[in-house]
Amino acid sequence: MTIFWPEDLDKICPVCGSKVKFAYKSNPRNVITLEGVIIENVHYYKCSNPDCELHQNGFNPSPTISYSQRRYGVDVLRYIA
């Protein structure tokens, strides 16, 4: 599963309103969900404005299926909590 920029959002920085551009993609990782293992790969973007705080940090506004560096999906964590 590759997580791109959401199609329904313009590629505009949420902080300063400048255009965003593709920066890099994450290394694929296995996320264990209640329905099986999913390989998650996230595309990150950066603001094109060098004065913006999001110019140096990659981000993606799309939700992911896991928290940070966890190996388990949100559904598994909710199930055991």
C-alpha cells in the first residue's frame, strides 16, 4: 500500500500556502493488522518556500494505518486496549 498526497486536496502547504513538491518515500515496512500483513510505503512532501517550517521536514496529510514506528496497525491496538 503506497500512501500518496490525497487526491481531493490541492498540493498546497498547510502552513504558508506555497506549493508542495515530492521529497522522498519511506522504506517499506510490514504492518500487522487484524486482516493480515500490509506493506506500507509513504510518500513525503516538502514545502517549496525556503522560509517555511515545512521546507526542511517531510510530511504527508494522509492518514496511515499504523502509529509512528509501531509494527501493529491501529485496529490491532484498539482491539487489545
